[in-house]
Amino acid sequence: MKFFKVQMLMGMAVFSLILANCSPAVTPPPGDTNILPYAVSIAGGGAHSLALKNDGTLWCTGHAGLGQYGHGFYFGDNEYMQVATGVSLIACGQNHSLLLKSGGALWATGRNETGQLGLGNTNSTNLWMASISSVVQIAGGMNHSLALKNDGTLWATGANDSGQLGLGHENDTNIWAQVTNVDNGIKIACGEGHSLFIRSDNFLFGTGFNGYGGLGSGGGNTNTWIQLLTGVSQIACGGNFSLALKTDGTLWATGRNLNGQLGTGTIIDTNFWTPVLSNVSQIACGYNHSIAIKTDGTLWATGDNFYGQLGTGNTIDTNNWILVLSNVSKIACGYNHSIAIKTDNTLWATGDNLDGQLGKNDNVDANAWVKIW
């Protein structure tokens, strides 16, 4: 997700935590390529990244100045370090992190100035704190969070200045509040000041800021959830734009398009959902860039490329979808960086690396995809 460029380097210039791996090298036997744990899920924040391995361990890299790692310190690293165990699902906000443990217990850490951790206060923390239970889906935005419970109910907490929680008002909350006008949810996504929700019948709903058309409703802001599209299976929110993948594999986009992040061939904003790509299987958004996996495993990208977040080998923006990688199975975006897992379970990244969010053991940006693990 997805969010304002993090300039806070508190502690990073003074503290540098170097992980030393003293374990002997292990050579897998022929045909066994997965003897070591590998990443199965990834998430990107403002300037930090999370990777969940198949053994349930959670690893983090990048900025930690607001407690995003949950490891008890306010300094991070430029390569992945283990920060939690027994994890089943992960999500990032701009400066906060969320995880699910077995049984649906939601834990949160990091910035909490608007109550985005849902702890009943606005105190930021550098330790993982238990939040709510019975959760099956989580999403983090700029300063707000959403959760789906196992009964299909939607819960929200944090900043609500644009109505992004969909509670019928615009007051922030630091305690998880149940949304009453939508239920039977299957997917959720958060942007800077807007949110999206897919119901079990594949109807898409949205709430919050629509100043650039991020809801695609043709109208203005709303503090209650409104119906937007039908036949939707996946969603992703950028800063002020949105992507929706329909069940037929077509990708639709709406909202801010200054950097070409919609991939429409123009840089003109739109307040209506527009088809932009076909044969798509997975989508992700940064603040002003988009990436999508096609059904053949190829990865395509469009939008802001100032830091190389598209992985094209240059730093030139594009308003058309460009092929950038192959054999990709999972993707995620941070504010100005992108992460991918290939079909061979290797982890790759590109883009802004000022805080080490790519995890490649330096702080140098990359404009081409780099293998991390």
C-alpha cells in the first residue's frame, strides 16, 4: 500500500542491525527444492516490507522508526529479519503492520496516532499487540485498517476524516467498529482515504475520498458504503486510485492517473471504472503505480517509475502496461517499491530502497527486478 514517502530516518543513521547467518549451507537433494522455508505471502508498507514463510515465520525489512517490525526496537535493517512465528496472514499500512495467527487472532504494531491498530488508544507501539479475534482477512491503509471476521462482518478502525471506514460519520475511532450496511464480505482493500469491499455475490462496494475518482462512482466523497461494480473477484487500492479484477479476468481501473497508474494510455484522471487489461489473475497497487500478473504468469506494470518501482530497467513513467517479469505467482506493492514471488518460490523486489525496504542488504534503489532470496 501505498502511501506518503517516508522520510523519517530516526535511528537509522545511528543504529544498523546486521543479521549474521552462521548456519552451514544446505544443499537440497535432487528434486527437493523446498528443503528450506520460503516466502508464501508478501506485503509492502510505506518503506517497510513483510514476508511470510511457509513455516509460519514472519520476516521484515526496511523502516522501523515507528515500530513497524514489532520486535521491540525503533530501528530496522536492510535485509529481512525474523520478527514473529505462528503467522497465517499479513498486511501493511503506511507505517503499521498487521498479522493473523492461527484461530483468527489479529495482532498489530507500529504507528497508531489515529487508532489504526484498534487497541482502544492512540499510542504507537513497537511490540505486537493483540487486537481482535475471529478474523479471516485484513487490510491496512494510510492511517486506517479493515478486518473481515469469519461470519462475514466487516470491522474498521483508525482515520476516518474522509469517511474511509464507512461508518456513516467522519470521526476517527481507536476501537474496532462493526460496519452495519455491508456484510458477507470476501475481500477488502484500503487506500489513502478510501476503502473497497467485495461481497460474497461479487458486488463491489466503496467508501471514503473520491476527489480524484478513486471510487469510480461518478460522484463525491461518501462516508457510507455504496455499490460500484458487479462481477468483481479481486481489488487493490493505490493512494487515490483503485483496481478491480472481474471474474472474467478483465482488469478495471479508476481514479488518479497523473503518472499513468491506471494504464489507460493517458494521464487523465477518471471517475468511472474503465477496462484496461485482460487475462489477469492478480493485482497490486503502490501509491502511484500498478502491477498485475496475467494468467500465463507474466508480470505487467504501469505508472510512476521515479524510483524504478516498475522494474523496467529505467526510471521513466509509463501510462501503458509493460511486461517486466515472468513466472510470477504472488505480488505486493509498497509506496514506491514492488515485491514478487516467482513460481520457483524465489523472492524478488524493485524500486525505492532508501530504508532498505527491498531487503537486498544495501540502501541503493533498484530499477530492475533483483532476486532477494
